[in-house]
Amino acid sequence: MILVALRGLAGRKFRAIATGLAIVLGVAMVAGTFVLTDTIDKAFNTIFQESYAGTDAVVSSKAADISFQGDTPESEPVRESLLARVRGVESVDAATGSVVDQSATKIIDANGKAIDTNGAPSFGFGIDSSPELSRFNPLNILDGRWPSGPGEVAIDAGTADAQHFEVGDKVKVATLEPVQSYRLVGIARYGSVQSLGTATFAVFDIPTAQKLLHREGQLDGISVAAKEGTTPEELVRDLRRDLPPTVQVKTGAEEAEQASSDISDFTKIIRYFLLAFGAIALFVGAFVIFNTLSITVAQRTREFATLRTIGGSRRQLLVSVIVEALVIGIVASLLGLFLGFALARGINALFVALDLDLPTTSQVYAPRTFVVAILIGVVVTVLAGLAPAVRATRVPPIAAVREGATMPRGRLAPYVPYIAGVISVLALLLLGYAMFADSLDTGPRLISMALGVLGLFVGVAMLSRLAVPPVARAIGYPSARLGGIAGSLARGNSLRNPGRTAATAAALMIGLALVTFIAVLSAGMKKSNRDAIEAQVVADYVVTSQNGFEPFVAAAGGAAAAASVAEESTSVRSELAKVAGKSGYLTGIEPGEITSAYEFDWKDGSDGVLAQLGTDGAIVDKGFAEDTDLAVGDRFPLLVPSGERRTVVVRGIYEAPPFYPLLGNVSIAASSFDSLYERPRNQFTFVNVAGDPTAATQKGLEQALAAFPDAKVQSREAWIDQQDEDFNQFLIMLYVLLMLSVIVSLFGMVNTLVLSVFERTRELGMLRAVGMTRRQVRRMIRHESVITALIGAALGLPLGIFLAALVTRALSQFDVQFSLPWAQLAIFVVVAIVAGVLAAIVPARRAARLRVLEALQYE
């Protein structure tokens, strides 16, 4: 029977290939995800391992335990005088200090703008390039030499290549000081890593870096090497004994492991995000395989009956069909695995195109990638083929001699609608539990949501056969009216076997449902975002950093205020802090000017309380006040990353839009804020001008900020529009990744139509015999395919809208609105029609080429 199965596959090559393609794409996504994220992990691990390869211990300041939504503050520097004290420890062989800043150093491009790293670090380094201390230098010089004076700089090779900089050129760099020009004396690389992604770095000597990054007399860290015979642990013990308790000492291995662990958490997010799309493609592929094998089994009723007649047992038939699925799964998984290696490069290219590329090195092919990818592909294929295999065992031997014998119905067939109803209800309960249970942790919440969505798709797919007849009649009406006899026959063919039509449409339904869900949810989020900003900001212009979300140097705010066109100006500072025991963002505002740019919705207080902030006053958001049981007059503690503590008193309570609050939960006067943070930076600077904003006033502001190229000036409307563009960019990436599932469903439609043509060979021959032309045959198949695709759209679009409405309701506490993007939904319908036309190309050509006499004698 195994030999029969293998020969059957060899005789149905096209069918097997089309079935396997569904698994190939899904496995490719899984394998590509593992290869890409493993490569990124290796690049970061290489960076950290090489950074501390010659370092036995690291001395740095003790940082307060403050982190919020994945953000952590930069560690505070230590006094430079500590370096001499470290060198004086008996077990120390060598030590050097360094200056490291992750966001303030911006290399300027040919257009005079700061290079936008899209959230990746823009490092500024101060290093001691003495040959005897080279063991501590994580960078490798590729061309030129290290900087040795105030007018020199070295930059990373990626930026040098992209901007066509060569050694000897003049390069402009902005730091916490206004932009200055430096002579490029070296081009370097971080260890052996091929690419830093969008990150950049500029290297100065230590005195220059201290001045530019406002660290005079300070170092961000001290790297230490032990004398021969001293272990890193012993060195750490000696340093802890001799250094003040305000600093922390770790081994180089511990420091590298901690940094790698932090990055590993980040790459896990990327991995799970991409794996979700691989799972979607495999889920859709399972529908395709189930449908294809079900049709194949139904078409081979007499073949299976003959095998039963000559002695084949039910078990042997079951094994035969499972072997077919197993072989398809193994071959498709192997092909998908190797396609995944190429897909990893494609996904990385997508990130690069969206300016989201990350550090990479040579591709990593871990054994886990091979095992998981192949195992998933084989298991999904076999499970999808299990039900058709069981059906094959129910073929009675008498069917071998009966003309037109059909597959007997399963024992559960009458109960399928009820089973589907139960699955759908359970899925809705899981979704409701995931979205509305307040005490649920993130992991269980995501698992519950994923199971709910999958269950809902399965339930709707099982129930869709009941919806096909009325939907097909309605959707097929234009074909019947405008497509002539071919359109009428296509409509009838869609109605003839509603179960098959529903199963074919189900794959496309899932893809369109997910695309619709994302489109509707993002439309509501964009509207919520716009409304939230418009409710808060009343200024004419907004100054931000080039990427829009990183802080920029505070001096730029002063330059904007000094512009001749500026009538009113105010800046908002923002940094991490722990307020009332909770980590979050603390903002510094200018009490006398903030109301000219920001509109407060006071719940307890008025604009007058701003004048009462003084050195210990604060205003808090209503939601935060309720969470921490604060009222006007209450006192609560502040803790900043340096470890400094302060007690402040609530002067007023206001309510900010929960979707996009521009201020932190707690705001204090800018003067108090600046006394807490050594290097305060602005999150926003708001500017009002006399009269209406014009191109001339914007140009005037841009000229005033010319010395600060990381500062970007936008009108209020332009800034809000930019927020929409950021949403759109993310949407493009989601749509591209979801295209895999749509392509898989397209192959499923092709496969089903080809099998339908094969099944109707004699019928098509009869139609040709009574006068139907080849063109009419092709038209009939195209109409049938388009009707099936539109059924998928008719089921998928409402399902996607329903899921978006459910999530919107769950996010109601953030004021997320429900909004239907009608234009996009119309485009999705057009996409479904185009998908139907494309899916019909091969089957239509195959049907049109049938020879009439051979078709009539077909058995």
C-alpha cells in the first residue's frame, strides 16, 4: 500500500506540488524567522563579547532600579578621579576610562540633517587609544587612525559608506553642543560585526568627548584588567573592598551577559512577531491541504473501493493516504527550510527598506532551525491529511462496480453545524477572557487570544458551508447576468458543492480577515491619535528630534525661543523616574508659558495652579492619581536614575487623553527638573508665531535651529500627519508579511479549481460537444474562481471587522475609536477579484485544452 501511495503521488505530480507549496511558504517563514533572529542575536552577542574580551572587571555607577515599557535610563557617570584609585588597587594590571553616550551624538548627512537612526543608538565614544590600552577598545580601525585632538573624529564604516565619507574629509557632528566640523581621521568597525543596522557612532579622544557630552571630570565606565594569576572574581572582590559603595563592580563576563540578556529579550519580541505570521501561513496551508486531500480522496472512491475488493484493509488505506501526506510534508518542509534561508535575507531587506534594519553578521543556521521547521511542516501536513485519510477507510468495496459512486458521509456529518457552533462560542469566550480579564498576565493573555482567534476561524470555516448558497447566489448574480452561459454555469458550479466552495474560500477568508482586522484597528488608532493630539496641542509649531520620539538637546529650545519669528515658546523635558513607587516618565514644564501651547483639562485645579509649582509642586494625570490614591495636597516621593530622592506635593490634577498623553504622569517645574538631571533634554518645544503659520515663519525657525540639525520643525498639522505616516509604515510591513497567507490561499484556489476541472472532465467534454467554445470554458472557470474569491471576501471582511471591534472595545480605557476605512475595504474586495482571476489562469487553460473525444470517454 505504501508503494501504491508513492506511485499515486508520482502520477499526480502537479496536484502534489500545488498541495506542498502551501507548506513550503509557511515553513519558509518559520525557518527564515529563526535564521534572521539568530543572526541578529549572534551580532549583538559578538559585539558584547568582543567589547569585554580584554576586560576582567567593569566599574560603573550604581543605577536606580527604574525601567518603563522596555526603556531604561542611561547609567550615570563616575568621577574621573576614581580611575587613579582603581589603578592603585594591588591586583589591577591596567585600567582605562571611557565616555559612552547612546543618543546625543548625531553625524550630519550631506543635506545638513542629522542621520536618523530610527530609534537605534547614535553612539558617541571617548576612548583612550594608547597602544598599551588597546585591549579595552571594542572597536577596530579599518582605515586611518584614532582621533588624538579636539578637531578630529572617527566614524563607523556603515555611515562612511552610506554618506561617501573618506579619511581626510570634513564631517559635521552634533552633540550636546551645537554642530561642529571635524576632520575624519579614521573609519572603524564594532568588533567583527558586518553591520550595525541603522546605528551610528562617532569616536573622539576622551577630553573632547567629555566636553562635547557634558561630562567634564567624569567617565561613564572604567575597564580593568587583572594581574597575572588573579581571577576576575578575585579582582572584583578587591575592587569592591577598596572603592566607595556608590559604585558597582562586575566581571567583564557578567557585564557582557547582562547586555546580551537585555538584547535577547528584544530579539525575542521580533522572533515571536515574525513567527506569528509563519503560524498564520501554516494555518492557512492546513486548510489548503485538508481541502485538497478531501477532494482527492472523493475523486478516488472507485480506486479505494477496488483496493478494498482485492483485499486491502481499512488500516492499509489509512496508511496509504497518510503516507501521501507524510511524503508531501517532508519534501515541502525541506524545500521550505532552504527557501527560508533566502527569505531571511528578504525580511532583512524589508526592514532595511523601512529603515528598521538591525545589526547582522554571517547567517546562523542553528540545528534548532532545521528540527523545528521540518517537524512543524510534517506535523501540520499529516494532521491536515488525517481526516481525509479516515474518510478513505469508509469506502465500501461495492463502490468499485457502481457508476458514479460517492464518498459516504461521516458519522459526525449531521452534527458539524452544532460542533462548529460550540467551537465558535468557546473561541469567543477565550477572546473575551483574554481582552477583559484584568488579572491576566501577558503570556496567558496572548495564548488565550491566539487560541480564540484560531478557534473562531475554524468555527466560521465549518459554518461557512451553510452561508455559501445564499452568498453565492447573490455574488454570482452579476456573473449570471453579464457573463452569459459561462457565468450562469459558473454560478451553478459554485452552488453544486457548497462544502467544497466553502473550504476553498476559507483559506482566503482567513487572510482577508486578518488584513481587514489590521486595517480597521489601525484606522481607529490613527483617528484616536489625531484626536488626542488635537485636544492637547494648540501651538503653531512643534520642534522634535529628527525621528520624532527621542529627546534632543535643551539648547535647541532656547534657540527656537530666540528666533525672530517666535512670539511664544515653551519646552517640555522628559526623563525616566520612579514616582510614587511606580516607574514612568517625569516631565519638566515651564509654568508661565506651557498654557500657550498645551491645553489642560483640569479635574481639580486650574491654570492658576501652575504658578504655585515652585520647587516642590507637581501636577498629575487623573488616571495616575486614581491608581496611586493621590489628591491635591498629598505628598509623594520622586526617585531619579542618579539615586537622588525628592518629595513633592500635588498642586493640581488634570485629565490627559489616555491614547497619546504628551506629558508624563507627573510634571514638575523645568527648574526643578533641571536640578534633578545633570543633562536634561527636551522632548518637545512648542512655538507660536504672530499671525498664521507660513512657509516664511517655518523657514525662520529652521534657520534659528541650524546649529542643531537633530531638531526638526513642523507645523502642528504637519506633525499630526507625520504620526499617520508612521502608522502607515508599520501597516506596510504587516501587509507584506500577511501576503504569505494570501499567496498560500491563492495556491489553494488553484489546486481546488484544477481538481474540479479534473473531476468534471466528462462534463466539460459534453459542454464542448454541444457547442461551448474554448473561450467560454476559460470564462466559466474564471467566473467560478472570482465567485469563490468574493465568497472568501464576503466572509473574511465582516469577520475582520468583528475582531477589530472586539479589540477596540477591549482598549476602550485608552479611548481607541472604531473607524471603518471604506477605501481600503473596497481595495481588499478588488484584491479578492484579482486573486480569483489569477487563480483561474492555470485551471482555465487546462480546461480549454481538453480534447472533446478523450473527455467523453474519460473514466
